[in-house]
Amino acid sequence: MSIRILSTSPLIGPHIEDLGKEFPELRIAPYRSVEWTEALPGAQALVVLLSEPLAEIDLKPCANLKVIGTYSVGTNHLPRDYCDARGIRIVSTPGVLTDATADLALTLLMALTRRVREGDALVRSGEWKGWAPDLLLGSGLAGKTCGILGSGPIGRAFARRVRAMGMEVIFWDRGGTRGAVDLGAETVRRLPLDDLLRSSYVLSLHCPLTDRTRGLLNREKLALLPEGAFIINTARGGIMDEKAAIELLHAGRIGGAGLDVYENEPDIDPGWCAAPRTVLLPHLGSATRETREEMARLLCDGIRNILKSSGA
């Protein structure tokens, strides 16, 4: 029987096409298009993007399905329990986007604290009158405390970056508060969430979206941050109560928010576009050519191995 790999889009680099040559036939059809829906029953491997959730009802016609590959680290858009029950394997792309995402989180932090967006807009407006002592004063970071939610590879990579800038780092993660987080050259403390929030001049989110972390930063938790604190989110939008954060920005309680991810993206809360002191990016965490091509390679290698091991 020929292998049909059904992908919702081409990937960066040659890897998906090479996989299709090895396991014909490859079909590329837009997510939820008529062509995609008609091809589902014969698919043995699916490739989807992070923005393309699958439900049980999508997979019930897929009698031959052996593996789903998602072009992302996160898998919260896939029905994991259902896949486990049916023996459908899931392949994602962890590890390869650590540096790219940590770099982007640092970019958001610097853009916020040094008011890059406002400065760029001023120059483009033609209204800039020249250097002035009080022009767009920002905030220094050396000596300030950065609280990081999640001590996985991206959280630790971001910690090393802000430590190099002279910031103090503290962690919270789902594993509890015991033990230190190893950054290689040093270790730093884990704290209970409330203690971390009260101490964080900068709060950066790097934990996955799970049942435990969904809504973790509710209104009550956000109110624990020091007045003027900055929030960076390159993890998932559902971790934070966005309406509460927007209200705290308008009230001046939060000093700024730099976001690359949103709840229900791309249909973001319009309040973000009107909120002051924000930098808003369209989910660019892994968006370097090198990273996206390596993600494609890792994804296709995983699918290849599963199809071969299944005897398909």
C-alpha cells in the first residue's frame, strides 16, 4: 500500500518534499479545505501547524493514520488522549527553537524597557526635534529581578541572557520549589509563585499551556507584581488573563507588556491594540530560517522513523 502524507502546507526547506519522494504519495492541501477533508481517510501521516487544531471528529475517518506531525513544540492543539488510545503517534519539534525563542523574548524586553516602538514612531512622524534630556526615558535592567515561569530549555536560555545583562533571576515551575535551577555557570533559586511575582520587576513566561497552567496568571496573581513591572510572553496566550492585564496596563499598575502569543490567536483581543506600553508580535518565536528548516527536518525524520517502524 502506498503511503499518503497529508500536509496542510509546505515547510521551510526540502524535507517534506524529500519525505514524499520516499513515501509516495505526498499531498499538500489547505487545512479544512474540501481537498484536505476528502484526503483524510487515506492518510497515514498528517502534518499540521500550531494554528491548526485537530479534534477527535477530524481523526475518526482516518482509519489508516499512524502519526501526526506538528510543526511546533507545543501539542495542546491535538487530542493527545484520543491519539494515545488509538495508537497514533505524535511528533513535535522540541529543542531546536530554544535560542530563537529566547532571543525574541529578550528583543521584546529591550523594546519595552527602552521604548523602541515609540522612538521609531517619533522619527517616522517627522516630529522629532532632536536630543533632549527627558526624551522617551526608559528603564535600566541591571540589578533588577527577573522572574521566569518555567525552567525548561527556553526559560534557562532566557535566564542566561538576562543574567549577562546584570539581572537577578528567580524561577517558578510546575515541579515545585525545591532545589535550584542549573544555568551551567551558576544555579538560581526556585520560589513559590506568589513570592516570585512579588519580587519580579520583569516577568517572563516560558512554561507550556497545560490544565495546570491555563489561567495561572489570573487577576489576583497579576496584582501581586510590583507597580510598573514588565511582562513578556513567548509561551502561550492562555496562561495569562489577558483582560486583567490590559486593565492593569491602562491603570498604570503594569509598566509594559511584550507579547508574541495570544489566547485564541490570530483572533486577538482588540484591547491589546489599544493598550498603552505594549509591543505586539505575530508569533515569531521560532521565525528564523535556520530554526524553521531544522524544525522541518526534525519533524520529517520523526514521521519517517514511525512509518518505517510500522512496516508501512
